[in-house]
Amino acid sequence: MTDWFGLLFFALLIIGIFVGLKILAKPNKRTEAEFERGAAESASMLGASMNALQEILDPAAAKAKEVQTQLKERSL
């Protein structure tokens, strides 16, 4: 009798895992505006952090970028 309970337990466990993974795999329904806003926020934060890291690792490149920006401002 206990073998049947064990078999039933494992069968329910496997079915529960399968159903749970199906629920987690469903994509969230978002509007295009929500998607664009999220993409812009993550891109701006990632870009800012990468720029800061690049300035720390290569100060000469940071100085060159600053000089280029100043030259562009003067030409306008």
C-alpha cells in the first residue's frame, strides 16, 4: 500500500513541476510603451555604468572624449 502512496506522490510532484514551469514560461503581456520605457531605462543605466568604468580604466580616452566634446561646442 505504501508503494502506491510513494508512486502517487512522485506522479503528483512531476505533474506539479510541469505545470509550474508552464506557468513561469508564459510571457508577460506588456504594451509597446511599457516595453520601450523599460528598454530605455535599462539601456541608459547600462550605458552610464559602462562609460564610468571606461573612464576609470582608460583615463586618456576619457580626456580625449572631453576634448572632442569641447571642440564640438566651440564649432557650434
